Amino acid sequence: MENQTLSRRNFLKTSGMTGAVLSLGFYWPGNAKSAKIVHAAEAKNFGVEMNSWVHIDTSGKVTIFDHRAEMGQGSYQAVPQIVAEELEVNLNEINVVFAPGDNKKYGNQVTGGSSTVRGSYKNLLKLSATAREMLIQAAATKWGVDKAECYAEGGHVIHKPSGKRFHYGELVEAASRLEAPKEVVLKKRSEYKLIGKPLRRLDTPLKTNGSAVFGLDKQIPGMMYAAVERNPRLRGKVKSFDDTKTRQIPGVKHVFKVKMGVFNTYREGVAVVAESTWAAIQGKKALKVEWDDTGFEHLDTEEIYKRQREALQTQEGLAFKKQGEPSEIIAKAAKKIDVTYETPYQYHAAMEPLNCVAHYQDDKLEIWGPIQAPEWVQDYISKEMSIPKEKVIVNMTFLGGGFGRKAFMDYPHEASVISKEIKAPVQVVWTREDDATQGPFRPGITYRCEGVVSNGAIDALKVKMAGQNNDHWRGGKKDTPNRSTSEGFLKPYMDSIKNLAIMDIPFETPIPTMWWRSVYASTNGFAYESFLDELALEAGKDPLEFRRAHLKDERLHKLIDKMEEVSGWRERRKGEGFGTAITECFASTVGHVVKVSKATNGGVKIDQVWVVMDCGWYVNPDTVRAQVEGSVVMGLGAATIHEVKFKDGMAVDSNFSTYQMPRITDIPPIEIHIMENDADAGGVGEPGLPAFAPALTNAIFDLTGKRIRRLPFSLAAV
Amino acid sequence: MAKITLNINKKDYPLEADPQMPLLWAIRDLAGLKGTKYGCGVAQCGACVVHLDGEAVRSCVTKVSRAVGKKVVTIEGLSETNSHPVQKAWQEIDVPQCGYCHSGQIMSAAVLLREKPDPTDQDIDDAMAGNICRCGTYLRIRKAIHLAAEMQKKTSQG
């Protein structure tokens, strides 16, 4: 196994491939949804380079490009596990290389939306099976036997009647001259040897001895280090600065004003370039900067939520979904529930703070970093710095966490601008304080939920949300509702709730916002699934039974059955502290059951969390479980600790001393079950998060009768 | 700037450093050993834990001058072949996700196991509460430490 990134031109050199190579890749015609499989010999006809995806050399060595970032979610494991299955090679014979940003070759490379596997597995299976069939054909031709008498296993082609065998390496030359078959037969799920097995991750050994190269670990010859004092008000400019003291610090070489793009606006700061990270950070601390903060509001948290609450009372908003007569029924109802839920702004808090290495030279720019969206970085910087796209080479390292924040272009852009200015390679290091206070953040959102029940079912439901729309930062239209207005809410509810309105009230602040793990499902889920619990109570129904009655969907009923079975739901006694919630996120559905009890020293404690994940087809059950465990822990922090607070337009908490993180002492037992079915693959990295908070607060209501409608809340203070 | 020598993983590194520089940056930028991570700079997260004469210290707040004349061990030097019981247990249970915090987690766990070869859950909580993992691998960390304790026992008996 190697951990490396590479530029296209030195692929053969760095991959150490020998002799002839059987190379198969994808070709993405225009904006086509499905890829064509391309053979090296044909590649030039499509105007694409041959070295994509899967290569086998004469020694039998297999190299594959991982087109997605590895930020903990397991693409480094999942992609080879898929390839090895249909290619019929052993997993330990595969060498994984992170692919540089190039959407012509690798399709969509943005690691987001829990899409690494679900977005590419069908193509990967087909590509690998194609290579296998070509190798079998090559062997059959050499032996002069019928191809049907041959099969592949463990990197060999075997002639069944005679037992003769060829190593793949002996076949690549002949196979590379064959035409790729148009159709191949893929294995059935029951025939899998690797997929579906809890195989160990290929990147783990690199992460136990310090050899995995994260962005911050990247070093290139002649590299300088930079730290930047950025305007703390997120959108401001530099008026002037005094660098007298900075320049007295040994090792400091350059100090200058720098501007980086934040979506379609800019942020300014002062860059300090030095011979070591420490000198750069010291130099940054010694700066005296006067900021220009004119032209935008300096908001406090209280003011943001006051405005959201007011908007929810006075505005109807834009209709995302409207059917029947919800407003009329609610207005006339003798009894209705009308409540407001509030969710906070959140910080991504990846353990690896933002950083990026850039090397600008006259004719090109090369970037290395913990990057979730290499092709976006390539596009954005090419435009901003007027460098032809093919001369902007973006290399992905391992990511020390991403959670959405590293799918953004500001930090590579800033590093590139600094490298251009100093005419040398540079690594820009964000301090934890920079990382924690500069955003973009997950938007904090307030919801007004109104509902009426009759005959034990929902008669009318109206949900309005007021919160920032991430799309607005990217120039999205402001007269259409947020496309994620109902993200997280199970779609089958929309069939059974005849009178339904889901509304988005456009709401803006100068605070930059963007995706955070599970995106809007993380806030919507809390409002919808808490409110369903309130409606179930009003209807006098069991919370899971109430959901089952409204969800006319067999797959969801199986999920609910499983939730009941594993958690002992039906055997629980009233008021024992059980709560539940179910959300959908990136094509997977996840149900949580949480049990709480009174803590001996006051407040409540979480006794147990049960999670049932239905992600359809999946690669590695242990990776799925790991992602769900992590989602619960992140959900726990978001529900009970975390809130980015703003004062005078600035984020208040700047480090883990005040932005407290869940620690090993805070984690309840978590039991995870995965549904087995043949449905298409859904997401894995994010869907486990949204249902945790409402399941927890619903459990607290069951135990104490206290309804929690604002996150975060303190478990100790319940 | 001063000329100093750091002994890291049994090797002497002659360096020129500001004596106030935290050991973390001397290890990373001057000695070029990148396994020890920067997470917070204020001793809150544990990503930077190294051993200084056998004790787990936060290298982000330890001045480099304090390490002169002492033995520094980083994740790269914990074992020669990635085979310390803690490393082996981490691999067996597939503890890391993004992996960034685990150099520090492993270095903290190694000291715990030396001090308490058979740690209880409470011992693990006490020793590991200073190490943050944003991916949320805590339950696996606990499990892996118990497994490492078993592996260590077998090695010492066998």
C-alpha cells in the first residue's frame, strides 16, 4: 500500500508499473449521467488520457485511482473492495492512488452527499468485470480453448478442465490488444467473496504509525510556511496594518495583504510567511491590523433568532410543497399544536485544521491539500487567477476530517495567491482559532410547526423554516424555496398527509454558511421528528405505531419492525425513557431508539442507543457501523453541547477550551443493525446523524414530560 | 535562535530553533517527522501527544528547550514495525476513521498500558479524556485498549 498523490504526467513513474499495462477507465461524455468504459487503445479516440481508474501491469500489480477524498468515511477501503470483487484479485494486491482533480476522467469527484459508493459502484463493478473478461479471453486465446471453460480467481485465469493457469501479469499484453466487451455479466449478491464482508481498512496501518500523509504533513522542496490574520467579521477588509513587531520575529520573511474568495464575495487578511509554522504563527500574533467592516451588519446570536421567530409569525414564505388545505384546516381546528423549534449554527471542527500547499510557477499551479472537491478547486482557481484549467493541478492528501468544510475553495485559493506573491511554494496553516471562527458554518434554523390530528392520524401539517440557504452563497436564486426545505423528512409522509404545507422563508445574514455533515437533514430532522412525536401524543398513539400508520411503504415497515425488535420497544413501560425518530438522508433511511434515565447527580443520562440503518447495497458492514457510531457521537455533540455563537458579527468561541467536544467519557453504548436488502446503495457517511437528536429529546419527554425545542441543551440541566 | 540537539526515536537531531518554539513544531518542521499532529495548540485535544522520557506530554505547549537532554518518542518511534500492542489492537479493531487524532490517542494509550497493564473502563476514561476524536471512534478506542492489554499480557507471559 502506498499513500501518495500524483500528477498525471508522472503517474507511470510513481506507480512503479512495469512493461505493458492493461488500463481501463471511464469516459464521461459531456454531462452524461452514465459513463462509458474506455480501453487504453480507444482512449485517444475520445480525446481522453488512458491512465484512469484501473491498471494491471506485467507483474500483475493492480493500481486503482480513488477518485474521492478519504476523510475517514472509508473510500480508500470501499473503492478497492468493489474493484477486487469483480476483477477477482486479492485485496492486498491493489495499490491505491488518490486521483487528481479531473472531472473529464473521474466524473464527479466532490466527496459530499455520502455519494462515494452510491454514485460510482455500478460503474466500478462493470469496469472491473470488463477487465476480468478481457483477461479470461486473452488466456483462452493463448490456450486455444473455449472461454467458457476458463474462470478467474485470485489474480489468475484458470482453465478448469486441465487446471492450467496464467497469472494476470502474463496476460495484460494480450488483453490490452483486445476490444473491451460491450456487455458483461455481474455477480449476484450471493456470489460475492469480498463485498458485504467486514474486511479491514487498507488505510489503518498508515494511521497507526504516523505514515499517512495528511494535508498538514505535505512538504515539498523550498516550501515556506504561512499564517494569515483574517478579518474576524467574516466578510470584512483590511484597512491598514502595522507589521513592525512581526518583522522582528526570527524566520519571518514576508508580510502582505491577501484576499481570498468566499463564494461570490471576498475576505481579506494579512499573510505572514516564515521559515517555520511557529514563526508564522508568532508573526501573525504580533500584527496590528485595522479592519474595514463597513457595508454589512454586525449581528448577535440573539438578534438572528429573534428575527427568525418574527419571520415565522409574520410571513408565509415560499411553498416547497403544498397540497390540500392545511392552512384552512389549522385555522378552523378546535385544537391545534403550534410550536417552534430552534437549531444552532455549527462548526465542522475537523481535527485537522484547514491548510493547503500551493506552488505557483510561471505556467502552472500545483496544489496539495485535504480537499473534498478537487474539481471545484481547479475550476474556481483557474477562473480567479486566470490560469488555464489544465495547468491547475489539484492533489488530494488524506483528510483529517472534512464534514463538508473541506469541499470549499477559499483555503486553496488563498494558498495559491500567497505562493504567487512570494514566488515560492508555501503551506498555509490555519490555527485552530482561525478554523473555529472563520466559518462557513452550518446555518442555525428556526421552524414553526403547526398540526391538527383527528381519528388518531394527522389531518393537517404545516412546517415553515426560517434560516440561511447555502445556495444563496453560491449565487442561487432567491425567489425559489431552499431545495433542502424538507430534506430528512421521509417522502412517504407526503402521500399520507393529505393537507400539507412545507414552506421556506428566505432569511439572510452576512454569516457565511455551508454544508455540515448530513446538511439540512441535521436541523430539519429535529423539527419534523420532534413534532411527529408531539402529534402522536396528541393522537394518543404509540410513537412508532403512529409513524408506521402514516408510512405506506414496505421497506420502512421492515425498518420499524427491526427497531422494535432490537430495542425491546413493545416491552417498554410507559415513562421509562424511550424515544425514537426516523429520517432519510442521501438515499438511506435510519431509525434511532434512545433510552434515557435519571442521572444520580441530577439531569438525565443516556443508557443506550439503538440504530437501524437501511442503506441498501453496501460494501463493508464494519465501515457502515463505524460511520454510524461516528454520526451518533457528532449528533450528540450537536444536540447537547455545540453552538457557534456570534457577538458583534464575530464568532465567539475560538478553541476547544470553550467549544467543548464530546469525549470518551460522554459516549453511551451504541448498538447498530444494518438492514439486508437488494435495493440500490444509499449513503453511509452522513445518514446516521439526523435522527439522533430528536430520538434523544423524545426519550427525555417520555421520561420527564419536558419537551425540548431548542438545541443544544444540557443533559445535566434537564 | 539557538543550536540544540533533540534525541527523537533514539536518533540525535542537531537543530537551530527558537528555544520558545513548542516541541510540536520542532518535531514537525525542523526534524521533519510529521506523524505528530497539530490540533489546537492549547493542550485541549491531545493530537500532539509524544513521550518525553516516557511520560505523555502535549508537545504543542511544551517548549523545545524542555526536551533537550531527554528522550523524545513520537508515533514513528513507538515500535519499529507498527507492532506495539496498542498499534496492533488499533489495526485489529479498525479504530481510525480519518486517523488524524490517532497518533496522539495511541501515544496516550501506550503510557496507560505501561502504568496499568489491566485497565478498567474508568482507568481508560481517566487516561484518554484528554484526547478528542471528531470522527467519534471512542467506543472502538476503549475496546482496542482492552484488547491491547490482553495482547501485552500474552507477550509478557509468552
